[in-house]
Amino acid sequence: MEKSQSIANLAKALLQFQGNMGKILKDESNPFFKSKYATLSNILENIQKPLAEAGLCFTQLPDGSDGLTSMLMHAESGEYLMATYAVHAEKNSPQAVGSAITYARRYALGAMLGLNIDDDDDGNAASQPAKQQVDPYTQKYKTVAEVEKVLKTCKTVQQLGNLFIANSAMVDGDAKLKDAFTEKKSDFSPIPKVAG
């Protein structure tokens, strides 16, 4: 990020802008992720008047082949903040690059201006925190079929024991399932030594 030597006037103006800005609602659907997001035109329409009232303006320009530089300026003092956002198009076609730039513009504006864009989820995979890995062997299942499916994947006595403990009530109530656990346990029994 780059900035002018002083940003005191810019900071006051940005404070005014953020105080006047409401929530920007999602106005478009992303069928792939089955979610909604705020379009660039919707964002621009919502920020135009509050920006002007605060004496702020911005510009966004493609920077080389894989960047978008956004600059927020205080019109009266000339103070500015500037940063470049990496643009990654899925394909090297004009349509894909244009789409990636539009995507980058939306997110750069949201970050630069501190916009409340509802629960924007157009970048679903990138915007959600990583989910913690669930251990299938410690889960309590609802059906015998689910337990049997996981039972077949047990590779250690520990996994088998965890699965049994988590689902003991179901195992105790189903003789066939109990036999399946006993049979699986024999897979991990030590091989007896042959005297010789």
C-alpha cells in the first residue's frame, strides 16, 4: 500500500463517508455457489453520492497483466491511499480477464472503503474460513448403514475403538452390527507365533 505523506483530511472524509453509508444489499445470484452477491454497478450506485458528499473520489486501473490498482483520493487536499490487488483470470480470454477485473474491482472497493456488503459470497471458496477436518471415527451416526460404511474404512484398532464408543448404543442393539465389529477387530489381532 502507498499513501500520501499525510492522510488527516482523507481520514476525516472517510469517516464521514462511512457514517453516511448504509448496507449494500446483494442484488445478483451466483448459480454455481447457490448464493447472492452485490454487483459492481450496485456498489457504484450506492457509493456515488456519499463519496461526493465527503469530498472523496477513486480510480481503478488495470496494472500490468495481473493487477488492479485502486486509489482513494481526498479531492480538496490531494491526499491518497493506493494499493494493488492481484487479478487471476481462470482463462486467458478477453471475457475471462474482464470478469476477473470486475470481480477484483468489487472486492477492492469493499476493502478500501470499508463497505458493508451484506454476506457477499460470490467468492465462496476463498471467503470462507477453512473447515476443521471431522474425524469420521468419532462421530455418532443415525443409521446402521452409516456405521457399517465407516466401519469398512477402519485401518487401526484406535479408529475401530473410537467408532464403537461413539455408536455403542446402536452396536449393542444390533447383533449383526456387533458381529461386524468383532469380525473387523480380528483384522487387527496379532498373528500367533508358530513354535518351531
